[in-house]
Amino acid sequence: MFFLPTKETPILCQGITSSIGAVHTELALAYGSHIVAGTSADKNIRQFLGVPVYKTVSEAVKAKDPKVSVVFATPTHALKDVEEAMKAGIKMVVCITERLPMHEALKMKNLAEKMGVCLVGPSSMGIGVMNQTVVGSVPLHLFKKGKIALVGRSSSLLWEVARQLSNAGVGVSSVVSLGADHLIATSFVPVVSALLKDEATEGIVVIGQVHGQFEYELAEFYKKQKNKKPMWCYIPGRSLDRSDKRPLLGMQTVKFLDVIEAKKMALMAAGALWVDSPDMFGKVIKKGKNR
């Protein structure tokens, strides 16, 4: 089950000494994240950035009992690393790896469902809770604290919306990057469900994607909620034509605009709000909060 980590949540960094892992672990530690352990391909390293480093995830779990693991791995090793974390008993795993082969992403997703693990990603940039913690590579240090939570597929759009809300004086409470690859494990529903219960969050921004069914699932879920929070939605791609070069999406003969309009109607019928352009989020949400 998805949950928002706090500053007390113990975090394991798999691949802590890799080029990407080292940079984002250092930033997360500077933000105050409770990183209790790491694993490294270099079996001779016992400590890095003041964090104990173990040979295996099982050793790290036995010694430090992390509740969340973030995986910094190449596509070649991501499946093995995620599987190792799940088998060691960690119940929420964030996989940063992008461009994972489709069959391996599917194996990863199926394994998470079978073992009852919440897998965020692959291709997630992570989870960030303002003034609390960073799991992955969410640049919370660039944003101001507020009460609007962000969840989406495109991390670049999430950062842009967070920037706008910060500049508008609205700020953000948390950011959850689900991943932009074709196949990911966690949909909008479990994240929005957690945000609806989060006392630090008064409103939610959802950044969707043209392909997939997640937006329809979210509309069905949101429609049934008795205690709604305002939810602003946007899906990029209105100006794009058919998906000639993406046959895996099954959308070669489908116009993006038609799909976006259908998802827009479903979300608005469920009670969500719609934002027509990504450069309008700061103004729209500030206006909505000042009413």
C-alpha cells in the first residue's frame, strides 16, 4: 500500500555509490531524509556519505530495518535490484531506472503484486514530502512549502507546476512521480487515496498521460469519494498527431486530442477541475484558493 514517508521513515539506497545515486543521496541527506543504509556494487565500501553500506539488501534490512528502498540502477540491473528489495521484506520500493525493457517492467510489476509490495516506477523520479523527506531525485529544495500535492507521470511537468505554485505563494505539500515509461506499477488511485487523507494537503494536482487507463480509473475512484479535496488535472499532448512511431501503445490510428478530450470529460464528470495549459497552474490554483 502506498504511503507518504516522513522524516522518521528509514530509507535504503540501492546503488548509493553510483554516479546518480551518490548525487541524489547527498541532496536527500542535506534535506534531512533519514537514510539509514545503502548497498553498492563495490563490496569493499563499508560507509559512504556517513551512511553504512552493506553487501546485500538482506544484510541492510537485518541491521537497519528500512521501510522504503530507492533503486538507483542501470536497466541491466534494475529488475534484479528491485526483486532483491522485495524478497528482503521491504514493502515500498521506488525504482528510478528509465527505459527498462518492457518484459522486465512487466515482471517487476507482477512480482510486486504477488508479494504485496508497493512499487513506484520504474522511471519514477521519486517521492518528496516538504520539510520531511526525499526518496529519489525530487528537487524539493527548489520549492516552497504549501498545501497542494502533486502527482503525475511527467516529472518535468511536475517540477514546472511546483515552480509556479511556489512563485505564486501557494507552495506544495508533497510531490509523487509515478514514472513516464509505458508500463509502470503504481497508478494514480493509491496515491490520490493517500493524499485525500493527508492533513498537510488541501488540494491535488494530477498530471496524466495520453496512453493508458489510469485517468479513467482515477475518475471512477474520485467520483465515489464523499470527502473530496479540489483536484486539478492536465494531460499533455493536445498538439500532437497520431502515434505513428509508438506501436506498443496501440494508438497508431488514434488522435491524441480525441483521447485527451475523453479523459477530460471523465475526470470533470467525476468532479475534478481541468487546467487547459501547463503555464496556467499557478494562476488557476491561486485564484481557486482565494475565493
